[in-house]
Amino acid sequence: MTNLKGMIYTPACRVKDNPTPKKGPSFIVESKDKEYIFSVADSGQADADNYLLSWRNSLEYVIERSAGFKEAEVLEGWLQKRGGKGHNYKNWKKRHFLLRGNLLSYFGDVRSKEDDVSQLKGFIEMSQIVELDTTSDHGVGYDFNWRLLLGNGKEYIVAAKDEAEKEKWIGAIRKRIKKLAKLAHPIALDYKETVVSMARLSRTVRGKTPVSNFFVLSNLNLRYYKNDISKEAVEDDWGKGLLGTMPLVGCAVLPEKDVPDSATVIDVTGNRFLLTADSAAQMADWTENINSLAKDLVKQIISRGDTIRLNCLARSESQNNGYTALCIDKNNIQLNFFMLKRKVDISFKQLKRVYMSDEEIFCLRYETSDEIRVLNIICANAKGVHAAIHAAFEEVKGERSEKKASAQKLEKRERKKKKKTDSSSPAKKPKPKKRSEAEPPAEAGSDADADV
């Protein structure tokens, strides 16, 4: 961390215009007690305005998403740390830890001021923790330790001075993981949650030793716990001992062809693990339930008029597209490529087809005023994003078909009603002609009264 010059805590920030720009375009990021002016380093850079706008859009998006941590508890203190798998050095070091927002940072010494990073040695992002192992069998000489496993395979062993200190830190980390899971959910969490399945299954991360966890599947997410937990405890604020959670929107489950009792689960960010059941039949049930519940939830969100927000690190065959945010509602799909300073809006009226061309490529085929275009997005969670867009597309098409059928049915009913009204009303008799004074009266037996 020797090259790091500073860190800005985004939940306490806001972005505003710079009223007195001196050299080219700029904007201000305002924190609790400081202001930071952002401008392009090279004033002569081509497309400087758009480049700066891209950064501003990205920061505003991050600040909005992190706002839920604004009032979050801050915890700091001295702990022992040792690097596990994935680290070059595996000796114990005394570090000053800080849990703030979605980061667990550790320093060589106490900070002299809030934004001091001179002693920063590293940090762990809460969203990357895939397992919190609280058993104290990971360290020699430190009894009150626990292990953090990240999605990239790295391990951190942390130890406290006593059991009370250990429980305090573990409780705070669990609360933060849970809070982050709810804040990072791609939909508003005001939907009623219903538990669908519960079972003990095996979970394997990046080829490591399989771990037995207790899994809970609801209509909103897939969660896993270290110990068995009752349905009542799950429904009462998610229960204790939560190891991780995965929103169903944007996730996908892919059966393993050669291992029928296993499937790969990919979450909305692209993290994945291997899930193994007791039998192929049980795994098939879980796979079907997760995929169908995810599809039903997307349709429910779209029909209710809400918006789905998904994120991915996208790329094309020729370039890295960087962080990309997708917003899906009942009218269109919006893709905001922050790094490329580019936004693509595709209405569902334009969209012709959603499909996968490869395991990590989803494609949108849509029509513009003058041509048919295909947008190819390569990302680690392509299957999950594709499934969400496809379900939304189905729902919108279904709604339009229903509306069209309903309108045709109503029109047909109105035609029948009108026809019935016309046929039931008495026929109007023609008015008798006024006989002209010059016209002589008809004679008996003439044609004038032949049909009477």
C-alpha cells in the first residue's frame, strides 16, 4: 500500500458542480469535513468533458449505492492477523483493524486522523467474503481466532485477545455482511419472503475442500449457514450463523454434466461455487427451484412496475468495457458503460431476441430505425443476466399479448352488442306519401293494393 495517497469514505459524500473551475472542466466531491476537486490531469486531453462526466457518473452511482452505510457502526481495535492461502507471508502480525462501511481495513498503527492512510497495510471488502469460519483451530498460540475466505481464494486468519472480543468482532462482521447483502440486492426488499426449501448440502469454492452448509432457499434469495436452523428462526430476521447470501435475480445454476448430483451456482457478481446434494434427484429439484423462482421473481418485479438493477464487469472481444450497470423495467433495458462514457437504451419494442452465444456471452438483438443490431456482452455472470433479461422480455411480451387479446375481445363484444341492439329494435314503417291533389285515387283491384 506504499503508493496509496488517500481514501474517501463514499457513504458520507455528495457530488456537486465546481462554481469556480480554474483549468478546464471539474467537479467537487464533498465529504464530512473536506472537499476534493476532480479534474482531468491533462487539460489538453481529447474528449476531456466526456471523460470527466464518466467519472462523475460513476462516483454518483457508487455514493448512491453506499448510502445505506452512512449510519453504520464503526468498530476498531487491535487484533492479530496471519495470511493463509494466497499470501506470500504467513507469520502473525499485530494490526489495528477498522470496520467501516463495506471495508475491513488493517493498519500498522493507530491512525493520526480519519483519512490517514500512511499506515494502511491492506483491506478486505465485505462483499468478497464467501465464508466466515468461527472455529478457533486456525492459529497456533492464539486461541480466539477465526478465518475469512474470499471469493478469489485468499484466506485471512484473525485472532482476538479473548472470547468476548472475538464474539464482538464476529457479530459486527456478520451484521455488515447481512446489511451489504440487503443493500446490494437488485430489487427493493419490500416483497414478502417465503421459505421454499431447506437442506444440508455441500459447497466447494474454487476446488477447495468441500464444506457442509445448511442452505435455505426462499422466493427472494439463497442463503447458507454453518449450523442447522429452524424455519421460524430464518423468517425472524434471517437467523443467526449466516455465512452468505445470494439474491435470486441475476443468479444462475448450471448442472454439471458428468456429476449429476452437483451444479455450479453463479451469483449476480460472477462469484461461483459447486453445490453438491445427496442424490441426483435432490440436486435436480434444487436446480429447478432456484432457476424457476428467479424467473418468477423477475416477472413479478416487472409486472409490478419496479426496476431491476444488475452490475457486471463487461468486455467485448476487442476491449474492456469496465463496470457496467443494467437497469431493466417494463419499458426498456438501459446499459450504462461507465468507463466508456457510453449509454445504450433498448426498448422492449425494439428488442427482437435475447440469447447466449457462449457460456460467458449474452446477446441482445434489437431493431433501430434503419438496421438490425446485435449487442454482445462478455461477463462472468452472463448466464444470470441473460436469464433476468429473458424473463423480463417474456413478461413484457405476455402483457402486451394479453392486452391485445383483451382489446380484441372487448371489440368483439361491442360489435355483438351493437348487432343485437340493431336486430331487437322494431323496424320503422315508411311514412305514407301525401297524395297530391292532382293524383287520382287508386281503383279497386289495381296494383296499389295487390299486396295488402
